[in-house]
Amino acid sequence: MKSLVLLAILAALVVVTSCYESHESMESYELYPFINRRNANTFISPQQRWRAKVQERIRERSKPVHELNREACDDYRLCERYAMVYGYNAAYNRYFRERRGAK
């Protein structure tokens, strides 16, 4: 009988701890979980937006060599298929390094 009571108490504790609802899950019950289109761009100030655009332009100008190689390989269908199996570095070496004469 004692073991049955202990088992019932233990089962009740497991149910209580597993069914606990935290306040974090209440976010889905908000009336308006999404912001409207007019206020969507207010998170980033115009100055931060300008900085992000400048940084993106700088990144586009000075891409790493492996990214340039990957873009060259993506434009050539056979190289892209070879890259899916052996990787972009091996594919670039196979299709483009030999054409330039550098081995």
C-alpha cells in the first residue's frame, strides 16, 4: 500500500513538472504577434541601414578567393555537378586551374 501511495505521488509530481507552462510560451497568445508593414523598418535606424549597405558593397568588392572560385564554378554546369560530389575546390582545380596554365 505504501508503495502504491509513493508511486501515485511520484506520478503526480511528474505530471506537474512536465505540464508546467512558462511565460515564454505565452508569446503565441498575444493579440498582434506580428508588426504591420509601416513599422517593419523602424527596428534599424537610417544610419545603421546606410552602414549595412556600405559594408555589403565593400564585401562585394573584396571577396575571398575561394568565393570567387565558387562563383566561377557555379556558372559552369559540369563544374557544379563535379563540386557536388568532390567539393568546390577540387572542381575548380579540375576545370579552371589547368586552363590558366597553373598546376
